[in-house]
Amino acid sequence: MEASKPTKRKPKKQVFSVTKAVKANARERVGTPPAGRVIVDEKAKALSKPKHPPTLAQILTEEI
């Protein structure tokens, strides 16, 4: 038995996408869009439960 050499695979053929072409054209003309920003709602944040329960040290400092 001889060890066979691994064969190289052909790269996958690129399929033309109209959407990608239009977006690339728009980026060239206008530039990249600014990153989106999340608006934090303080009321909803205050109403939501904390992710972690308080530690023993936090409980003891609150009672004193």
C-alpha cells in the first residue's frame, strides 16, 4: 500500500450576487455607514432583575 498524496481542491466558483454588487457600489460612492448605536432605556433597565444574586459581602454591607 502506497500512501496517496492529498489532492488540492478547486476553489469554489464565485456566484454573482446583484445585492452584493449594489452594496459595494454604494460603499464606493458614499462610504461605509456608521455603526449602529443602542439606546439604553433606563426605566426598563431598572425594572429588570439583576443578572447575578447579591454576594454575601453585599448583603452584609446593606444591613449595617
